[in-house]
Amino acid sequence: MQIVNEAYSWLGTKFIHQARLKGVGIDCAGLVECIAQTFQLVPNDYVPILNYPRDPSGIVENILRQHMDQINVSEIKPGSVIFFGFGEKFGQHLGIYTDKGTFIHAHNTTGKVTEVTYIGFWIKHTLAAFDYRGIQ
């Protein structure tokens, strides 16, 4: 629940592509990354995910696979990172699953970090799921 509680603390933060400051601005990759940094789950030589295009390119997916444990989508649990794709070759969106059947994400459309129900559209577009290493 540590991960989920930290994700909740970001609610309302404005969506700004590649920003990294709680209460000021964040994007979906930054939310996942900043949570990892909060719990010191990144290696000492970790370089923040920056300078990635808004169009899907595979960069974020490669970093997820390198620094997180991929799990089966059917094993998503509170604190898991959900990776979404919308018809492109590579995924392009991330969210943190909660214990209420929802997920928290920095969403360009709403312009802020928000919580939404994980049903229908979102389930259909789920490509993969990951767990943070070092958190039970």
C-alpha cells in the first residue's frame, strides 16, 4: 500500500510533459519514476526518463523492463504499474493500480493526476503490467 498511498499524494498535480515536481507538474512516466525514487527503488546510476517523445517510441517500455519486474496482467495488484497502448506499435501510457479497482495516472486529457476506474476501455488497452522491485 506504500506505492498506492504515494500515488494518491500526487492527485491533482498538473499534467506537464516531462515535469517532475509534486504539486507543480508531472507526466505518467514521471509519476511512476518519482514514486520509485521516493522509496529508493532506483539504482545509484539511474538516469531519469527525460527527452522522450510524446509519440510512442519504446523508450519508456525498455526502461520499465530493465528496472521493474513484469507480471502477468491477470496478477495486477495494488501498487502494480499498468502499461497501456492505443493502437501504436509501442505503449505510451502508465498508471498505478489501487486497491479499489481504480488506477492513478497523470492524464493529458484531464490535465492532472487523477483516479479512474480500471474497466472497459482501459482493460482493452492494457499491454503489460509491472511491479516495483523491492516493494512487497
